[in-house]
Amino acid sequence: MADANIRIPTEARDRLAEIAASEGLSLRAYLARLAESVLTPAERAERAEKARSVLREWNGYDPTEAEVADLDAELDRRLAEAAPR
């Protein structure tokens, strides 16, 4: 695999290097692992559609876009309540 140079602020590089070191990884290995573990928006959408399809087939659950938006808002509200202040 060819290496690439990426320009980021020094503070960000240093923070990522510290996180990597705490996990026993080089910055290069940490970033490679991160790239493999984080989904792109298209991958997230595909995974969500597959989950909705499975739920539809399994138990008929098929929320409308408005219901999904309401559920997302409720989840956001609950997460905000649970977040430390």
C-alpha cells in the first residue's frame, strides 16, 4: 500500500498520535484502522436500508420518513438528557 501525506493542524496530529500510542499503535496504524472501521455516508445508508428491509420482512415494521424523523429527534433528546453537563 502506498503512503500519502495529509496536511492537518499540528494539534490534531499530536492528539491522534497520543491516542494511537495509548492503544499501542503508530499513528499510521491507528489511522489505517480508523479508515477501515468508520463507514462512509453511502455505507451507512446502505446498512440502514438493509436493516429496514430485514425488519419489514421479519415483523412488518416499515416507518414513514416522518416517523423516522420523530424517532431520531426522540433519540437526540434522550442522548442530550443523558450527556454530562
